[in-house]
Amino acid sequence: MSDDDLLRGFRSDVPEMTDASFAAGRARLTAAIGPGKPVLSTVSHDQPVVIPLPTEHRSPPTRRAAPWLVAAAAVAVVGVGAVMVMRAPDGVVGVGGQPTTTSTSVAPGSSPVNPAGDLAAAASDVEVPAGKYRYVKMVTTQAKSATGAGGSMVDEHWAPGTPGQDWLHRKASQGGIQGGNENNRPTEERGTADEIGVYELDALAALPSDPAVLYRDTQTAKGDRAADHLVGLLRSSWATAPQRAVLLGALGYFSEIGVLPDQVTADGRAATAVTWRTNQEIRHDLLIDPANARVIGYRNVAMAAFNGFTKDQEFMVAVFTDAVVPVIGDRP
């Protein structure tokens, strides 16, 4: 039997496409994948039908979300089946589909509107000698909600001081934390940065050195997603001191970004918070060590009671620590 004969059997049960059914399907697709290029208002045999395409965060389908995005982005369960996370920067796989900030359109200005850039002066890096490894640990705790049991997750990374050597990623979870392992089985991955889920290195390396240029370029490319994109890159543990400095400087131009001095991480370290909000219900705090401008924590704070959380509750908290170890897999 030929391929045509096989397909003819399938097609025999398929009704003819009508304009009404086409329009209905097009509307469902538009609602599912969000705004993009406009869908033509009429169906014409002389014109192509343009449907919106999700262009912001394309990645190979086998990639899964980087741990810093899943946990440090503080997944907030706001209803049954509704998950909101911080948008990922380009080249990084996102989680969920909902927008996460109420970004306002900021006209390009000649000077910063918040003091985020002031943190840049102290930016410094962890020195990792050749042959040794930088160890980064992220511990995330999610509170119980009306729709989830909550839980905890530990992500550990070993990054080589010698380029070309393997990276290592271990992850363990307990309870029902968003982004946890399947059945809470511990996992381990070893390979290149990309192979273990560290996808943002190329995007970080491509940053310009001038914060104003980065702000203008990102506004042009991302529109109201610009601040999301830059905060997502700043959140990465692998952003170098110059990269963090330019990211902080660029964030200083956004009116939706705030800065809170004299904060404290869950493990008691002094921090300055770079903050933004989600739909006025959730405040996100990226906690920066003022001594070196490195990210040392993250938290979600309920600005109003919702989903079983109380007002001012820190319902998602992450703590970052790092060290240098002699052998991959060692812990300090």
C-alpha cells in the first residue's frame, strides 16, 4: 500500500476546512501562544495567513530550565495550574508561560532613575586557580500554599578554573517544590556548561560595556520585557564582575526597578535588594552582597494575601553560597 493510500484513509474521516472552523482554531492558537505578529482579520486565498510565533525564548526542545531560573526565579503558584516565573533571558529555557512583571514602558533617558548602578563599583569575582573548581550552592525553600505542599531544593554546581574541563551539577529536592526532581530522585549531570543547563554564558559574554547602551539596546530589542531580561542575566551565578556592573548600571534606568538597602538574607548576611513586582501581588527581591555585587539570595514576598499566603510573607526564599574546592564533586 502506498503512502498516498494510507493518507487517503486518514483524510476520509476529516471534514473539509471551513472559514468558521479556521477562524476558531486561529483564535485558540493566538490565545495559547500570546501576542506576536498580527493575525489577518480575514481568510484569503491570495494572501498568507500570519500567525503569532513565540520568538522570545527559543531553545532546542531537549533543554530544560536552568536551576537558577526554576528556583532563584522564585516560582510563585498563584492558582491551580497557574505558575508565574521570571522570564528567562534569550538562550535560556523558561518555565511556564505567564508574564511576570508589570513592566512600564520607559522612555530612554539621559540618567538613571534608581541607584541600582551604585552597587556596580564594588563588583569583584571569586578567583578560581587553574585546576580547581568554583563551587556554587543554591538552597531554595517554598512555603505551603492553598494549592501546593511546598518543599525545598538544593542545587550544586562545580565550574572549572581551567577552560574546557567538565562542569558538574547535582540537584536534590524534597516535598512539592516547583522545579523539583521527578519523584524527588537526586540527579547528577556532568559535561560542558550547556550540557548541564548553564545556557546563559553566551548572552553574558555579548553584553556591551556601557550601561546606557545596554539599556537602549535592550529596550529596543525587548520592549516591556527589557528589565525582565536583564534581571534574569544578573541572577546568574556565572555573571562576571564587569558583566554584573553593566547589568546593574542598565537596571538603574528602569522605573519599575527599586533598590532596598539594609536587607538580610535568610542565612543572616547583609544585602541590598534589587526589587520588582508581579501584578502588585508579589515583590521579587534579588539580594546582592554590597561588598562584591554578587547575588547571595532571592525571595518572593506577598504584597497582599493570596493563595494561602499572608501579607508580607516570604513564601519563596533562596540562599546562594560559593567557595573554591580542589576537586570536582568536593564540598567546602
